[in-house]
Amino acid sequence: MTSPQTAARILGHYGKGALWAMHSRAVADAALLLGQTLPPCQKVDMGSLCSMALLHDIGRCVTHDPVLHGVEGYRLLTALGHADCAFICASHVLFGLDAAEAVRFGLPEQDFLPVSMEQRLVSLADLLIEGVRPTTLERRFSSLRIRNEGNDWFLARLDKAYDKALAFRHWLEKKTTRSVAGFFPLF
């Protein structure tokens, strides 16, 4: 397992103070906050959660493409021997890619869907942080639409991602009996 300390070193090496690296740290803080609010019956490995969140966007050291940064992150972390964190790079993109989508973008033919609690928390936290600041799902998806104007495949796929993120947010709010907006004081 990739420790949070190792993940932070990898992020520091490849991120070199870039905005995307600061975003990854903010996502880690948000994911840990969300994970801490879950009741004890919902098992969350906080170390894995932190490591995955820190490294989810590591592929941005190669490209800022909205999908390919996940592919590049998967490749990089796999090559470095951190397969436990490589999966989140691909699976956080659009709240998961199915096997056909994975192949389309050069990944192995398998589903890259956030299944574990840690993967789902990172995927949601990523969508609740715009740059380094908390935001709502609605604002984040609006921003994604504007930033990716002209990328027809990505824009068509955003609605499915929004539905998945919204469903998980509702599930989380039910389990914690709190609004996700209440987790972050800057909303």
C-alpha cells in the first residue's frame, strides 16, 4: 500500500507546486473530512483515502486533458509500482469509465469504476473542489461544461457523471444525516 507520506513525496516530485498539485491536496483534505463523518459501520481506510486523493490527478504532470490525465496517471503510478493508487487516476474521471471507454482511451479492457468507499469519496471530493476552493456539484459541472466546450464526447458523458456523483452525494448525506454543503464552511 502506498502510504500518505510516499504519496505526498510523489506529488511533490511531479507537482512541483503546480495548481493541480494544490488542488490534489485540497481534494485530500475534503475526502478525509467526508470519510471522518461516516458512521463506524462504514469502514474507511483513511491512509488509503489520503494517498488516493493526493495522487488522483498525478497525470496532470503530463496532460491537462479531462480524460487523458487519468490515463497518464494510471500509467505513471503503475510504472512506479503504486497500482493501489493507479486505479483512482482512471476511475475518478467522469466518476468512472466502463471497459469500452477505457479501451477507447488506451487503458486495459476493464471497468475503471469507483467501487470502494475510498474511491467513491475521492471521486466526489474531486468534484466538490474547484481549484483549491469548495464548490457545489452544480457549479462544478457548469464549470466543466464551459471549460470543455467543443469536446463533444466529454460533454455528452458529463450528464452520466453528474447523476453518479449526485446519487453518491445523496447516499452520503443519508448516512451522515448532514448536507454535504455543511461539511465545507466556504460554500
